[in-house]
Amino acid sequence: MKIVTFAVPCYNSSAYMKKCIETLLPGGEDVEIILINDGSSDDTGKIADEYASQYPGLVKAIHQENGGHGEGVNTGLKNASGMYYKVVDSDDWLDAPGMLKVIETLKQLINSGKNPDMMICNYVYEHAEDNTRHIVNYTNVLPENRIFTWEEVGSFKPSQYLLMHSVIYNTELLRKSGMVLPKHTFYVDNIFVFQPLPYVKTLYYMDIDLYRYFIGRSDQSVNEQVMIKRIDQQYRVTRIMIDSFSQLKLPDKKLDQYMLNYLSVMMAISSVLSVISGLKENLEKKAELWSYLKSKDEKLYIRLRYHLLGRISNLPGRAGRKLTVYLYRLLRRKYKFN
């Protein structure tokens, strides 16, 4: 039995995917590594095949027409045989000693019949531009080294939300949630760590700096100018998140509050990027997004519109918009999130 399936969506990744794969190989027979070549035009497919040939039973190579990052995640999930499912982007990597500790803990939990729905670990921003690191941990929010429920979860800071980098899902839970990420869309990682949450009843946190998130390339999807160019995709993802959360009656108040706060961040990012662009058409899209939310769930609209982030991202007039951008840049400088 494979403990964890690592899915590595790859698109024109020949320059850096080997580093990612090499950090996963020490998992040995306990892991499955699925390399999804998403219609690359470089040597990505060839490299994937070479690893699959060299490590049969450990590495699989799947080739598909280009469908974007989300379709790579979908393909990995369809083919996963591990009890747990972890996405590792091909330009990122894992800390191998930390990974072995996580696998050993999962094995013990599975053997005791207490396997959690979600495993959480820290992730590390590896900044290319100034060669610095920034660790995101949850020691002030989550109990450590034991099973817990949402009732025991504390308050996340804005810089601490669970990202794709920090979570390892139970594979069957993900399938049961029905989550299917849209094709040809960036920022779908937000859907990945949002939509399945109502199915997550038990969690486990290890204070290990597991995931290394390489950040700072000019063409990276989280680069601010790239995000503005792709603002329609940001809006698409946010609408999908609205659809999955609106009218949802969650019995657990902590989970409800967490998902509300996460959605408020997404609404704020979409709104602020529209303001930064300075384009009239993007300001109209911003207004349409808020109207969409109101049409889907008026109570949710009120909760988000008068949430602190909702207020900041909707300050009126030119002076208000300048203040919005100023506050955003202040937060970005402090937390270095793109």
C-alpha cells in the first residue's frame, strides 16, 4: 500500500523538474510519484519517461494535452493509489528528511486506525530575488502531533491561511468531495484548499518545514503584473469559491469562520488588483463580482462587504482607491506573498 501519492503537474519544466523529483524519491516504496506532462513542448515528457523507466513501481509518467495546472491535479487524483494525496509543483520541492517524518507518522496513524482527513505542515517561501526565506507555520493556531477537529482551531493571521503547499489530503475524501478543477485556469490552488474543507472532520499538524515554495520569477503566476493580466482567471476562481460556499450551512462555527475569512481574502485580492490596474473595465468587473456575490447569497454578501478586508478594498473615490493600494503594498512588503 502506498502511503502518499505525490502529483507533479509539469508544463515546460525541463529546467527545474529534476530538483523537485529528486527530493521525492527518498520516500521509496511508501510513495507514488505521478509526473503529469501537460502538453509540454520542451524535454519535460522525455525526462518524465526516463524517471518512470528508472524507477518502475515508484514513478509514473502520464502525458496529456495541455489543460493547465488544474487539469494536471485532476489527472493525478484520478490515477492516485496512495491513501493520501499531495500536489508538488514542478518548480518547488520538499524537504526530504521532513517528508520521511511525515510519511512515518501517517503510517503509524493508518496502522492505528486513526488516520486524519488532512495532514498539515509548514511551507517556506524561497525568494529568488534576494535569496531569503520566509517560513509559514501554524504553531499559534493548531494543536501539534495529535488528531484534532475544527473546534480546536485558533484564529489564522492573514499570512497563515492553508495553501496547497501546506496540506496533504486523504485521497478518498478528495474524490468524495467531487472537486474538479477547471481547465486552463490559474489560481485553482485556492479551490483545492477551499472546496473540500466541509468534508474534513479530523486534522493533524506537524511543525515541519516541509514544502519549499520557489517564488520570484518574473513569469510566475503570482507576480503582480502577471496576476493583473490574468485577472479574469482570478475572478473565475473566486466565483467558483462563492458558488461552493454560498447557501452552505456549516454546523462547525470555526470552519464557517475560516472559510468566510479565506473568501474575504480572495474578494479583496480580486478587488485590489482591479484597482491597481487602473482600467475602467476592471473596475466594472470588480463591481460585477460583488453584485454576483449579492445575487447568490445576500447574507454572505453582507458578511463579506462589511468585513474589514471588504471595507478596505471598497474605499470610495480616487483617494480611497489610493489608500487601498497603499495598504495592499504595505501588507505585501511585510509578508512578501508575491
